[in-house]
Amino acid sequence: MFNRTNEAKVLRDPIHEYIHISYQVIWDCLNSREFQRLRRIHQLGGNFQVYHTAEHSRFSHSLGVYEIVRRMCYEVENINNSLNEFEKIQVMCAGLLHDLGHGPFSHMFESITQKSHEDITMELILDEKTEVHQVLKKEHTNLPNLIVSILNHSHPNQMLSQMISSQLDADRMDYLLRDAYETGTSYGKFDLERILRTLRVKDGNLCVKESGMHSIEDYIMARYHMYWQVYLHPDAKSYEILIELFIKRYQKIRNQIKIQSLELLFEPLTSDSFYLLDENRLFYSFQQALFCEDEELKDLANRILNRHLLSFKEDEKLNGHYQYVYIEQQMEQDYLPYHENKDPIWILNKNNECIPISKCSEIVKALLRMETKTKKRIFYN
Amino acid sequence: MFNRTNEAKVLRDPIHEYIHISYQVIWDCLNSREFQRLRRIHQLGGNFQVYHTAEHSRFSHSLGVYEIVRRMCYEVENINNSLNEFEKIQVMCAGLLHDLGHGPFSHMFESITQKSHEDITMELILDEKTEVHQVLKKEHTNLPNLIVSILNHSHPNQMLSQMISSQLDADRMDYLLRDAYETGTSYGKFDLERILRTLRVKDGNLCVKESGMHSIEDYIMARYHMYWQVYLHPDAKSYEILIELFIKRYQKIRNQIKIQSLELLFEPLTSDSFYLLDENRLFYSFQQALFCEDEELKDLANRILNRHLLSFKEDEKLNGHYQYVYIEQQMEQDYLPYHENKDPIWILNKNNECIPISKCSEIVKALLRMETKTKKRIFYN
Amino acid sequence: MFNRTNEAKVLRDPIHEYIHISYQVIWDCLNSREFQRLRRIHQLGGNFQVYHTAEHSRFSHSLGVYEIVRRMCYEVENINNSLNEFEKIQVMCAGLLHDLGHGPFSHMFESITQKSHEDITMELILDEKTEVHQVLKKEHTNLPNLIVSILNHSHPNQMLSQMISSQLDADRMDYLLRDAYETGTSYGKFDLERILRTLRVKDGNLCVKESGMHSIEDYIMARYHMYWQVYLHPDAKSYEILIELFIKRYQKIRNQIKIQSLELLFEPLTSDSFYLLDENRLFYSFQQALFCEDEELKDLANRILNRHLLSFKEDEKLNGHYQYVYIEQQMEQDYLPYHENKDPIWILNKNNECIPISKCSEIVKALLRMETKTKKRIFYN
Amino acid sequence: MFNRTNEAKVLRDPIHEYIHISYQVIWDCLNSREFQRLRRIHQLGGNFQVYHTAEHSRFSHSLGVYEIVRRMCYEVENINNSLNEFEKIQVMCAGLLHDLGHGPFSHMFESITQKSHEDITMELILDEKTEVHQVLKKEHTNLPNLIVSILNHSHPNQMLSQMISSQLDADRMDYLLRDAYETGTSYGKFDLERILRTLRVKDGNLCVKESGMHSIEDYIMARYHMYWQVYLHPDAKSYEILIELFIKRYQKIRNQIKIQSLELLFEPLTSDSFYLLDENRLFYSFQQALFCEDEELKDLANRILNRHLLSFKEDEKLNGHYQYVYIEQQMEQDYLPYHENKDPIWILNKNNECIPISKCSEIVKALLRMETKTKKRIFYN
């Protein structure tokens, strides 16, 4: 019923060997300008300033998430049987498109625009002016709405949302593996094959057979290590703070000083303007600022372009006067590898019952008892 | 005599595990603005349009070349003993800095500016206004000149040039391994450890012990495969042609239509303007062109940003009328994995004599006898 | 129609990640005593004396061949469609069982018994007394005969034989990858995924799409390198020569001196005696020989157990008197990575015609023109 | 002062790329008959019955331990400076030789002979009749004693013992990496490079810089996973139990029935008899038992040779009558990835103080709080 590509398309990928595409709607989404724009957004924001090879984009990651969703749909017998073709297409599209709304240096962008990337993603999919919307609509009138309902967890089949966004989802699985590969750390590796092999559906929920529990523990530890080694690295944060300070400084002085390429950031956000807001524009703007008349903006631009980072201290007081001070509060949930509140990872035991992993894994039990506290980091210069 | 860093610095790298830095002058070069600029130039130009993960920069590659040179200097006993500390510093700097002069989309940039990237590299190193020059000069008055003499093969110690640029140099060894890793192909892999272990110096020339010959054959085959699978891929070429056509179109109409960010490309090249000429500027300019009044420029910008590539044919005639036609002549030397003219790879045989590899390897002998012909590729739309 | 296992069985394997088994007959063959015996035969004979980690058995390799055949059958669309279920079972069994007839230190064993391992394999499959025969027969009366006809190339469907034994077969593909992995060399690696992806059936023959030609070139080079680096290594040969000399010496003196465990080697070969002839028996016998009264046998046993190898020379004369001299003639075909006589690798070109790879690959063309000569190696002490 | 080999020897190894040997005494130990014997003892006992590729020997592992010790000695600046040449030789020998005393199927052998493999190792090193003793003695009269003092923790320099046997020693580091590689699981992998880079000496004790703490956590988790996935696997245990039952049955009936090759096991242990006690002898004996007149011994032999394992239950009662019953009590310490009693892993904090890892790692803290209980496994048939 749904259009297939003439022949199966494959894209070489270092994480999954190949990305396999056989539906036309997937291929067309991939070629939409909203999706191609993701090539111009770094997956790891400022992290390439710490791990110099972490230069990969959200484009690559999005393809990876799609591929894991596709494998779940077709290689996990249980899921294969419980979803119809249309549901599979919906969830594969949702996997591919879930990061469409990321702005340049996402955190900064969200704080300036006061909009979450999740909301922007959904708006782009629903906006009749976007290519991606038109592609989806052409395949099935209701496809844009259904994909959005997967992304905002209102889809009648909850499992589809779990595949994209839960404690054990295609999103995290791809980014852990990919970010580990691209940074050259070994910490993010875990046994994706075994997780897929032991994944099951039980009463409409994803769960993992008991024999796969160790691979889940390994995956949770991978998360833990990647948080500490990569995602929360102070130098990456320091770099992103410089960008945030730059934009805020510009915001303050833009009635006196104009950098034309930056102005778009302060206009009302539309799908057209969002398409143009990428990291190339920001970097070009940093260059422009090198020649402006505001000393602070100039200094920040120079720091960003030539990697003069802020210093930082942990849980300490800062004495004396500084040009820049930025205090970051880290919440417990930011650095815990696994939370178990409304959304546990379910283990299917030998009696065919689903129990939360914290009830059967000594490791997870121990992790959840970890002493955590709110941490403060001060960045300054 | 030469300044060392307080403690050895190490940078994580997926190809070499770690990049090791213990000289202050290396560290300072790395932090110079000319070197940091390399983060904003893709290593493989338009290739990330074919292999979506090939998003790495010349910054990473340059660090890798440095690391291989460093290992040659210290881990190859023979080289370690035959070079003094100053020579080692010269050649490590030359490895680190050899790609400094690459413009955005190098081939296009060279054709617009009529300057080779090699020449620009040397000019930057010699230009008293660059940070990199100042860093080198501070360490030793003659260091900039000596590095340039390595790069242009006029250094009294020819071996230093061979380490950076020959048929078996640190440059190629790093890029084959790195490009294979980043594209996710296995073709570029070869046994770097064994090559380093069998590398020797004989009468002031680099050579390889006979027991390492098979690893050299493997390396030559890796080159062959990477040429065909990656470097000469028609879609990558097609993308770069679009960029070249874009710039040439703009050049033609720039007295009527102005894209401010592009103008720098047509001003006299200085170290200051070169610093600003990176790929972010180009991509920002493509965006700007979407709103210009020249239909052709607009169309080309749209093609570049959203990956609408040209079609191509091989060794055939093109009939009919087309908007864009670009004919590429490939020379034999462009796709031969190994040439043996003035600069062979030397094999040190059991009698302690150096002979060209083509005299002892049946594989290389066979490769050099390969029938090659000039090939023509037509790109069009 | 054919019995399936209760649930799919999977065996962890470093080369293929998992070996997948879903037919009962495969599972039962694997558990037969003839197959379990393969755990007691080294895959690479004496090579673990050169590459100390090359300690893997023919059991592991046989599972790997089965797995590649299985993937050919189900993952290559073209093959999947052109074979019926019974043919798939036949060829999977043939892949699994093809090495059943290897004796301990195969070459030596063949020279003593004057029987090829291929013949013994077929005899075991046809012999009503073997467990493996009974297992096959139970599944289908004609299964033993059909498997034998695949192995001796008399099966009506020639393609089945090509999958097991041709210039591009599951046997070689597994052993190159496995032996490279276990020795720790990188030379044997090639892109199995891409070969499988480009494999096709045309007029009942296996062939490879033109777009896969480079991966075939890579595979042929992998063969070339493994021959020279691993399979023909003089120290491995030297070790096997010691074993051959030992057995021949014993044969000569066994009317005076008896080593009970060795006597079986000289009795008529039956499926029962063959089951008992493994490498444990040989090694136990070498130990026993340490205490015998023949000085030469004792010396050879000591050399084998404690790795005192023979010296060797290449293409030279041997002067003087030596206790042991063994001259080996290497034929061209022993060290050529690819021959093209009756059995070429076929490339399917864009016009849908099959042509031998030597007609379209410059690399293969060059390799076939390689100058080869008969080589002589003298082993002595 | 100490003899060096003519040129550095290197052995290819998949875990460490190369094993580097430059001292004659190491080379001679490696060539001693006691060390060569280790090729005939599986590293993982019966585990190759579960993970079919786990066929590697204690020979390979011992070389790996040596290599890690060597790297600690020369690549960890701190250790390099704090040890003299003789101490380095002692500890490298101790690493190489530490497993010399393992009998065939070690656990079974220890229970029959009532001697630990550690004691046998030390006896072999001290026994004037062994080749390994003579090699060591020739290099330095006191070398055998000093190595033994490292192994039994009585050496004046405690750090040498820590390098070989502690919570973070070369032994475990090699076997985790090697066993993971050979089984094809990813669980045992951890970042050896980073551990070596952050290893320090403080007040004569090994410790790890705070910046390496995450790699230690990763290593401890690797231990945890390898215990559960590999070392404690019930099928491996089941196989070893069959061997133990076989030997015990034979012991009981050996006054009626004689298997000559087994008798050596019940004679007084000497260095000469120990040399002959390897796994080939056992496997040959199992074959012999197939023809004996004791039905139970015959059945056990058949089970061992053809992999008919016992069933098993966990923490349950066994009802009914069975031919074989074997109850195993697992102690807490058998399956805890890390204990912290007398021998913690020390972390060197920023104030240059050593603190036990359990005081600074939340993960380790959590692990030590894991609820553990004595577990019972029943194997039966």
C-alpha cells in the first residue's frame, strides 16, 4: 500500500554499517530541506572543543535513530508481529524526524527563543509550508498528526512513543554509540545486538527478557560514563557559555550595534526563518563581531573562534572581580544514569511477568541508592 | 633547550588513541588562530554529501599527521638516533602545520585565487603578522624558515621532507586511516604499527625493511581503494562542482548583485582575510543567495544547501541542451595508487641495500603495469 | 515441512556476532560426535607456534561457514528466491559439515593415510554408523546423498556447490576473517557485508554486481596477504614437518618400538577409528615418545613439545651434513591469491551480462600477470 | 648489566598488538619447557563448551600479563623512575611465570592433588631441575627467590606484588580483555590505555590519579559482567563438574580398572610428572575410558567428549532420583566485582592523598552495598 523506493537504498554508516531505506516517504523526508538543514547543526554542540573529532551533525544521528527503529520494527519478531505497516512507517518517520527542531547550540537557542526543540520539531511537522509536512501529507493525510502524537506521547499505541523516547529508546542508543565512536572514547559502547535480540512486547509495552538484563546494565553504565566523560565536560560547557554570553551581550547592545546576520535570531520564529538559523550563520556572525566596536562582544567572539575558554571551579566560592561569571546548577537528574519514576525499564522474567529493572538488578538497585547532591559549577574569567 | 609543557598534554583521538604533546611550541601552534581556523574547513570537502559521517575537519587530520611524525621521531629507533632535538621539533611543526593554507572547498578556492594551498601555507608561516609565525619565531629565530624548507623540499636534511611528503608519508598515512574511520569504510585500513616498526633510515633516506613489504603493499592497496570508493566519488565531485559553478556565477554578476559575505573572496589575499575565509562564510553566503535576484545563482544555492546534485556520465557524449555542463578530465596519476618516478618507496633488503619496491614486490610490479587511460566525466543537468 | 528448533538458537561468535540456528537437523548435526570431534583439531595446524593466539579449532570455523551460507540463503534476496527450503537445508548442512574429514595435522594425516580429507568427509556422511548420517537420514532419506553431491560438485543445482567451494565461497570467507581475527593480523579483513549485499544469481551461477567489484578486489588481496603472512609461514611449516618426520620415523621403527596411542594411525581407517584420531592423541603420543629408546624419535618429540624448530633456506643449496633435511616445492597455485581457469569470479555488469573479473578489474588483471615461479624451501638441522 | 636479545623480539598479539621482548632471560623463560607446556592448558577451562571460540591457552595469557607489566615498568613514568633495572626484570619474569603451576582443568586438579596452582608455580621456579629455574639462576643467582617473593607477597618492594596480584593488576587486566576478545563478548572491554596513563606510585604503593577514576569504574564493571556472562556460566561449570566426577570415579575404581594415561595423576607430584600432566593427556584418557568396563566412567567420558552436559537448578530443591548430583555453593566473594578489605584500589586526589576508591566513587560505593547472599546451584542428571 505504501510506496516503496525502486530499489532498497543503503547509506554507509560507521555505527550501523548500513542505513537501509525502502519506503519512498523516508527517502523524501531525508531529502527535504528541513532534514538537510540538520547537517549544519553539531550533534554535540561545543564538545568538539574538547574531543576534537566530535564534529558530527544531528543529520547523522537522526539517520541512526531511524535505523534502530527500523531494526526494532522488522528484526524484533515480537514487534514485527504486533505493528501493522502503517504504524511502522509512523514510528520510523518519528525516529528520523525527532530532532528536526534543534537550533544552533541548542541550549542557548532555547533560552533565547523560549521554545523547546521538541515544540519546534512538532510545529515543523505540522506546518503546511514545510517540505517535510508536504512529503508526509502526500503519503497519508493523517501522517503528520500521527507522528506528532508519537512525539508527544498521545498516540493510541504507547509502544511507538517508547521506541523513540523512554529510558531505553532508539534515540539514546544511537547517540551513546555514535558519540563514543566520534569522540574516540570506549565508554559509550554496549551490546546493541543483544538488546535487540532480547527486546519483547508484553501487554503493549516494551520490555527486555531476563537473559538480556546484563546488557541493559551495561547500557546504563555506558550512559553514566558518557555523562561524566563527555556530556558534562566543563570545557564543552565553558564553550557553550561563551556563546550564550555572546548572544546575550549582543541582545543588550543591538540597538547601538548591528550584526546583520544575527538579527534573524530576534525576529519572530517561522519555519522559513528557522531554516536559516544554523551554526554557519552563528560562526559567520562571530567573525563579523571581531570588527565591531563593543569591546566585550569582540572579546567573546575572539574567545569563541580561537578557543580561549573560561576557567571553572566546582562547589567553591569565587573571590575577587571578574569580567565574566556564570554559575551553573546541576540537578541530580542531569547526572544520574537512570531514573525510575513513571517510566522504568521493564524486565520480563521467567514467569512471564514484567518487573522494573530496579527490582531484579543488584547493579541498578545500587545505582538508584547513589548519594547525589545538587552541584554548582562556576565559570569565570 | 627547547621549552617543554608543564606536563605532557594528551588529546583523545579515535585513530591514534592519544595525541601526545610535550613541547610548548607545538602547544602554542595548536592554539594559534591560524590553526584553530582549520576546525572550520572540512577535511574531505564535499564528501560528507556521499558518506554522511565524513564531517571531520582539517584540524583533526593535522593533529594526526603531527602524531605520526612524532612517533616516527621517537619510536623508530633509527630516526630517533639520526635526528637531533631541533630537527625533531622542525619536522613535528611541519607535520602539524602542513595544511594551514587550505581554503574552503580547497579545489574551488585554488581555482578562484590562483594560488596553491601549499604556497599559502608557507606564506602564513613566514608572515610576521600571523600568530603561528610569532610562536615559531619566539622558540627559535630560524624556525619559520626551516619549516618552510621542509615543506618545499629545500631543507638540507631531505629525510625531514620525506616524513611529511613522499609516497609513504605521515600525511597520507593519517588521512587514509582517518577518512576510512569517518566514512565507515574498511578500505583505508592498513597496519600502521608494522610500518613504523619496519621503518629505517639508510644513507639519509627513509626505507622499509623487507619484512615490512607486505604492510606497504597493503597500504598501497588501501590508497587504491580509497581513491575509488571515496576520493573520486562522482557525487562528491558533483557537489564541489556546484560550489565552483556558484562562485563563478557570482564572480560574473557581482557588479549587479552583491552578497556582502562573498566579496572577501575577490579581494587581495592577506593573512587577515585568509583567516576569515572559511566554510561557515560560504554556507552563510549560499543562504543569502536564496534571496538574490539572479535565478541561476539562486538555483545553485538551493542545490548546494539541499543536496540536489548534478547527474553524471562517464566517457560518453552528452546530447541535448542542459543548464549546467561540467567536463572533468581525470589524469592517470589521479587514480593510480602508486607512482614510481623520482620518489619511490625504498625497501631495505637482507644485503642492506635499498631497492625500489617495484623491483621486489610482485604486487607493485603488477600495479604499475596496470592499463590506465585518461578518463572523462561529464556532470550536467 | 522441516523440523524447526523450539526457539531460535544463537551462539555468540566474534566473527559473525551470532550464529543463528533454527532447524533441528542443523542443531542435531552440531551435537553429533563427529562434529564435536572437530573441537580437537586446530584450524591452522602448526600455526599457533608462530601466531601464539591461533589456537582455534575447525569446530569454530565450521560454524562460521554454516553462518555465511545461511546468510547467503536468507539475506541475499536473489538466492532466497531461487532456492526452495530443502535446497537451503542441504547447502547449510554441507557448509556445516564440509570439514568433517580433517585428521590431526591434516597434511601429515593425508600423506600417511593416502586419503584426502574431502573423501573422508563424504564417507562419514554416507556411513550408516555415524551419528551425523543418522541425523541427516532421519530428516530426509536422501539428505546424506544430496549433501555429498554438493561437496563433490555433482548436485543438479551447481550454485549450491559454488556457495561452499569456489573462488568466492563461504569456506574461504570465514577462514580469512577468522584466521585474521585469531592471529591478530589485520590482513585478512575484507567487507563481507558488502559482498553479501552485491551477490546475485544469474542463470544459476553466483555473481557479484559491478558495484561490489572493489570489495572483491579487497577480498582477493586479503587472500594474498594471508597466504604470505600466515598460511605459508616457514615456522608453521617447520613445525608440521617435525610432526611428519616424527610419524614417518615411528612408522619405520614400530616393529621394534611401540607407542600404543600411535598404533591406531596404522590400522585400517573406519568411522570409529577416525573419531579417535585427534590432536590430543598425537600430543599424548609425543609425550610418550620422550621415554622411548629411539634417539631420533625422542629428539623429534622434544622438538615438537618444546618448539625447537628446524632452520630453513629459500631457493638455495644446502651444504654439509644434517640430521634432518626436508625439501618443499611450492607450486604457483599455492601462493597465487586468485586463479582463473574453469572457475572465475563473475561480475554482473550494467548490461546484465556476467564477465570474469579478470576482464573488468585492472587489479585482478595485473595480479594474473604476476611473475611466479616454482619455489623451493629447505628445512634442516 | 642484564643480557639483552640481539634485536628486540616482537610477537603479534590481538590484545596488545605486539608483545615486546628485549631481555634474554625473558626470551629463555618463554622457550623453557615449563612455559611451552602452558600451550596445552586452556585459559578458560571448560568455557569453550559455552563460547565455542574460547579456545585460547594460558600461554597466550601469560605473555599478555608480561606485556602489561612491561608497559607499567617503562611507560608509566613514575614506576619507570622508581624501579631499578633488576627490579623490572624480576617483576616482568613474575608476570610471565605467574601461571606456570596450573594443572589441566585447574579446579579439578587442585582438588585431586590438594595443592594450589600458586604453590606449584613457586615450586617449579625454585626447583633446580626445571629449565625455567636454570634460566633464571643463570641470569642472577637470587632471581628465582626474588620472583617467588613477589608471588607470595614477601618481597621488600610491595609494589612489585601489587603489579602482579592486587585488585588492579596485570593479571586481571589481561584476562578480562583477552577473554572478552576470545569469547566475542564486548563486556570485558575497558580502557587499558587510560588506566596506564593515570597509574602512579605514591609512598611505594600503586594508585590511580583522580582523572582516571572513571576508567577504573569501567574496569570494575567489566569484571562484574565477565563474572556473570562468562566465568560463572552454568554450562561451563557443568562441563568441569563432569570432568571432576570422571576423575573421582576413576580414583574409586582404579584398583579394578586401569587407564594407563591417567595413573600419573595419582603418583607423587614432581616437576617431571607435572610437565606431562596437560589437557591432551586428559582428553586421550577420556577416549580410552570409552572402552572400559565401568558403565559410569564410560558414560562420563562420552558426556565429556560429546558435550552431553548436566542440567542445573538454582536455589531450589531437587526431588527424585538421579545418577549424578553435584551441589555448588557460591560465596559472595566469588561474584562480587570488587572487594575492599586489606587491598583497596587507591585513588590519588588533588591534594596528593591516597584514598580508597570506595570513598570517592559513587558507583563503587553503591556496588559495595549490593545485597549478596550465598547461592546454591545444583547440577544433576
